[in-house]
Amino acid sequence: MRAGFPEFRLGRVLATSFTGTLTERCGNAVERIPTPQRLVDWLAVNGLDVESCTTAQLELAWELRESIHAAATAAALQDALPASAVQIINDRSTQGRAAAVLTPERERRWRLGSASCVEDALGVIAADAISVIAGERDGKLALCASPTCRAAFFDTSRSRTRRWCDMNTCGNHEKKARFNANQRKNSGSAK
């Protein structure tokens, strides 16, 4: 990780991990890809290596991220998908040139177009979002129960009742807040 930037929150689902590059959306928002180079770093960590990124490509990435978040949120709430978000996701999906390849370890990886540009990587992310939002995977979209986060995440737990986008961050923050509130309440009633 590059010094001076917040760490990436990585998950098993590419599309929702990508929306997690902006966290605490309902509180003090934290932008985890504030520069073109930081987007290159995030893509590399997720197996989508690109050579470089321009400011215009970063803006395309932010637009896609917010469109995926809007569509995933609507899907989690069982609301109608925003038409503008669907259009952007579809546009990014069709503009990318990438192919799925199988590794000897039986894993799927993506081979980007010969020029390995950001648009190809965004196409992969958009295609992943389409798969998740369309319900093609075993799991369900949900929203983080943290009032400051409200991130969309893909719940693959057996019971499909997961409450937090990440137990190590939002879940722990909420449990700590509840514990501290109970401590204050108990110390106030002991007087």
C-alpha cells in the first residue's frame, strides 16, 4: 500500500469491493481511490493490471462505482433499479475488452485487452455487477446495518442474515458503540 492513503477493503465479490472504495458514505466519507495511480493500485490488487490511468478514466471509474452502488442498493431494498445507473453499468460492460481465462489452480482470472486499459478493467467490474444484481449467484445483496456506512454487500452466509459489510470494521465499530453506551448507562444507574 502506498503511504498516506487509507487501506483498501477487499472482499470476495469484485463489484461490491469496488463500491467499497468509498466508505462511510453516510458519515465522513473516505475515498480510497482519490488519484489515478491509486485506481491502478486497486485494480492490480484485484488481478486487473493496467499500465496507467488518466484523470478522465478515474472519473469513469467513480461514475461506474456510484452506479453500481445505486443499483445494488435498489436491488437490496427490492426497489426499481435507477435507469441511469443501469445505463452506465451496461455501457461500461460493453466497452471493455476482456476474456475470462482458467488458471492451472482452477481459478478464473481476467485477461484484459492487449493495451490493458482502464476501460477493459471497468468492463470486468461492470460485468461482475450485472451478474450479482441479476441474481445469477448464490447469495443476496444487502446493506450494511451501520448508519454511517450503508454499503451494499453480497451476503453468502448460510442464513443470508449478515448485518455488516465487514465485521472487522463496521461490525466492530457498532459492537463497541453498544458496549460503551451500556457502560455509560450502567455507570449512571450505579450512582
